[in-house]
Amino acid sequence: MGKRWRLRLSGACGGIINGLFGGGGGMVLVPLLRGWCGEEERRAFAECVAVILPFCVLSAGIYAVGSALDPAAAAPYLLGGLFGGLVGGKVFRKVPVVWLRRIFAVFLLYGGARYLL
């Protein structure tokens, strides 16, 4: 299977996870881009961030049509997320890849433990 198809299937997996859980598509997308598609690590993180907005806009639209979205309730953490994204984007190039990997792994472990317990 060619790389272009692996990238498409990886994106589909990320989109499915994002749609099912209201986010988190990047948790599967980064490992898929790295391991299965052979992308360089920093590039995989950056590409993952680039596709999260379209994933989330589409998922939010579907949730809004199904009356599962309350924009007023989401607004406070949207503002926080915008600020966090700005800070994270500025710091991204300064953090060594090994630390990006470790931080990402800690968030994966934390999220997994929270859902299991």
C-alpha cells in the first residue's frame, strides 16, 4: 500500500476517534503518522495539529445538528484553548522532540487511566 493511502487511512482513523469522542483524534494520528507512514516526529505533531481544526469543526457541526452541543457552555474553554494553542505553538519549536514524545505519552497515560478508573 502506498504512502498516500496510509496517510488517508490514518486521517480517517483520527477523524473517527475525534467524531466518536469529541476530540482526541491526535492521540491516534501522531503514532500512525510516525510508525505507519514514516513521518518525522516533529512534522507528525505539527500535521496532527493542522488537521484537528477541520476534524473538530465537522464534529461540532454534527453535534450541533443533533442538539448535543451547547455553544454557551463551550465558550469558556474555547477561549482557554485559544490561549493554550498560542502558547503551545510558540513553545513547540523550542522543546526537544524527545520531550514532546514524553509529554505526549504522559497525557496518553493520564487520559487512559482516567477512563479506566
